[in-house]
Amino acid sequence: IYSGTGGWRYSDYEIYRWESFPEIIVFDILNYDIQSSMLKRLSFFVEKKGFTGEIHSFAELSGKSDWNAHNYLAKDLAAFFTLAEEKGIHLTSGEKNLRSALVAAGIIEPAKGGSGYTGIKNGGILSVSQESRVYLRSLLLNHEGYHGLFYAVPELRDLVFDAWEKLIPEAREMWIDYLRTSVYWNYDYENQYLLRNEMLGYLMQQQDFGRYYDGTMFPRVLKQCSEKADYY
């Protein structure tokens, strides 16, 4: 992705289509504030436990973290904008720009013969911010890119679902604890699709998962779930 805004068509972001997987588009956004104006409420609507399925006001979400980078399935994007339309929820200019971009790119489209929107099969979006440092942008693009592949490639989804079922119960429990215990993440760990998608992202984002597991993931689980330290 182009680094720098000199060649962008828009002042706040640029949009790219993944050449090999055209159902996936990528937003490169100038900074975290602009990214949040476009995607923060979506993050809670889709992924944050205790908030999913509803569109909350920015006042309700004040002080709560969204993400440094994002990924959303087309059908969830369509559901968000459908609910906003049904309930007459005021959208930010960023959310309106997002909706326009999604319709123009064919990721969502107005529902035929009715109100609301539908999402393209195996489609979705990814985003990253220019505010992230170079090393973090690389890591985040890798992580979000695997989510894009999870959306776009049914065979990969089947492989990941199968891998999850083959984990020993303790390993599945540890993945859930890893995702549920961070106060900043607050993943909806009961969402089985999201759970498997995040396992893929965290497994594949690092060049050396073993080092990440030993140095970051496992120590974090032991700290947050100290009562399970001997068990794990």
C-alpha cells in the first residue's frame, strides 16, 4: 500500500481493491480519529461483547477502544447500514463516506424491492491507518489480510474451522481466554465465526508464532487467568 497521501484521490483516505480477491477492498486512512469516525461503531456492532447487534452513540462509546486496524464481512456491513436506516440513526460524515464507497465498489448494494442493503458473497473490507508506525502497519496488514482471505476463500474457512475442531479442549479454552480477557479488545468470544477468524489472524500475523506464543500470548493468558496457571 502506498505510504503517504501525495497521490491519494481523497484527503482523508485512499481505497484499494485486492487484485487477486476483488471482493475485498482496503482503506488506507490518514489517522486514527478519521478511521474511528468511519469504523468505531461498526467494531462494536460486529465484534465487541455486550455491544453487538446494536448501533451505539459515540457518547456511549466514549473512552472505549476500537481497533488500530479493522476488517468486516460484507453482510455485517450491510446489516449495520440497514439497521441505521431502519432506526433513523444519524451517521457521521465518515460513516456516510464509507457507505458510499461500499456501494460504489459493489461490496454492499441497496436491497432489491425493499429497504436496507445486502452484502456481496465472500466480500468485505480491511483498513489500516497511516498513524501506525511502519512496523505496526506491516503487522496489522498481515493480520487483517488473513481476515480478508478468510472472507474471500471458502476453502480456507473450511480449513480453519476443521483446525479448530481438531484442537484439544484445553487449547480451545486458552484461545478463548486470550481473546476474552483483554479489557481493550473485548472480543465477542461467543461468536464462533469471529473466534476462528481471530485464531487465524493471530496465528499468521507473526513471522515466528512460537516466539509470539512464548513471549506474549501465553504469559498474557497466565497473568489474566492466574487461577488457571497450573492447569495451562
